[in-house]
Amino acid sequence: MVRVLVTVEPRIYREALARSILRARPGVEVKVVPPEDAEGEIALFRPDLLVHNDTALIPEVAIVGVPCRVEMLYSDSMDARVTADGMASRLGCTETCLIKN
């Protein structure tokens, strides 16, 4: 089963993203936690995908074991950086409709 950890701020965004993911992919296990709990939850939950914002203070050593990440770039836009298999791409469209494909 694919595990997704959503830690974006504010809380309403976390919850909306989690619901959107579950609606698009009902078989996925989604967990929602505040950014300050992300490091510990990454170690316990071992997500396949981490959705977080770039202003969260998650140590790189905690994130390095997560195979796929979506980083919301709050510091300079509402774009997202998607990292998978060691390659990163910047997306200008961060609508959750992208997860259906």
C-alpha cells in the first residue's frame, strides 16, 4: 500500500490535500500531521510520498529516505517542486488534479 504524509500549513490545506488524494486514490494510506511533527512521523510512518512546504524546518536527513516529495514553494510562489527517483522538477500548477494521472 502506498503511504502519503501531508504536513503542509495551514491545517485546512493539509486536510483538503488529504481528502483530494483519498478521493483520487482510495487505496492510499494518507496521514496528516503538523510540520513540527513531520520528522518523527517520517521515521514512524515511512511514507512513499511526502507533501510539505518549503518553509517547514524538516531536516534533510529525515527527508532523504522518502522516495517521492512534493514541496510547496510558499517562500516565493505557489509553485511546487516535485522530486522522484532523485530528479526534481518545478511545477507552476499545483492543483490536486495532477495526482489523478
